[in-house]
Amino acid sequence: MINKSNQTILLENGTIYDPYKNKKKTASILIENGLIKKVGKITPSKKMNKVDCKDKMISPGFIDIHAHFREPGREDKETLVTGARAAFSGGFTRVCVMPNTDPPLDSPESIRFIIEKTVDLPVKIFPIGAITVNQEGIEMTEIGEMVNAGAVAISDDGFPVQNGQILRYAI
């Protein structure tokens, strides 16, 4: 994890991939206090923490839009901390967590729980709220309140919402 405190990191001689332009180039990246300051040919100094990236690919962080971290309720399977660490180790910088936890993420309070508990983790966690209470497909959740609390989407994940009226109201 790159610490955003007062440090300078030099990623030396990596293959930098720009997916927006679909281009690759070999160069170095200077990071100061968690921000990219320069890309290209950089003369290292003794103050820099150098990372040899020769024969390695450097790209923007990946985003997982469908993850199951299982907290709250199934911490025996995975916690927000272990899920975030695993995601970070795989190159992910942002993860959307599905609502099928125990209890489900079906209220503004549960959405705030996820956001508050993950604020200091190495990846940004985006909670997805349930469409229906307990993901039972019967009663619609407080979708607007969950969005105001920080939910980025709604889903009942693996449970189909069979009531068409609920789906019409949900969108």
C-alpha cells in the first residue's frame, strides 16, 4: 500500500499501460505524498524509495463491481479488512460489495456501517444496497435513503425480484 504521508516513491523502468489511449511505454513514475508528480525519465535521489519495475506492467487500479466480502455476519468467511487486502494484492483499488450479507445491506444504517468501517482500508469500498428488505422480494427498501448514505447501486444479487411492481418502483 502506498502511504500518503510524506514520502517519495520512484517506480523505475516499468511498462506503463494507458487503457484510455491503448498505449504502452517504458518509463518511471514519481509519486510524492500519494500523488503522481512525474512520468518519464526521472533521475533518482537518495530520498526516494525506489521500486524496480523492470519487466513489470504498471496500470491504473482495477475495479471489481461484484464482490462478496460477507461482513457483517459471516466474518468466518471474509471480513471487510481481509477482502480489501486481497483486492489490493490483486491490483484492485475500488470494490463494490454486494448486499447479501447477514443481515443484508438493506438499510441506510447498514450502508453507513460499510462506509465507516472501510474508510482506512487500502481500497475504496462501495456498498450496493438491497432492493428489498432481507432480499425477500416482498417489501422495497429505503432506496433513496441508502443512496444518500452512500450506496452506489441496488441489487438483490442472487435473489430474483419476482414482483414487477417493486421493480418498477425501484427504478
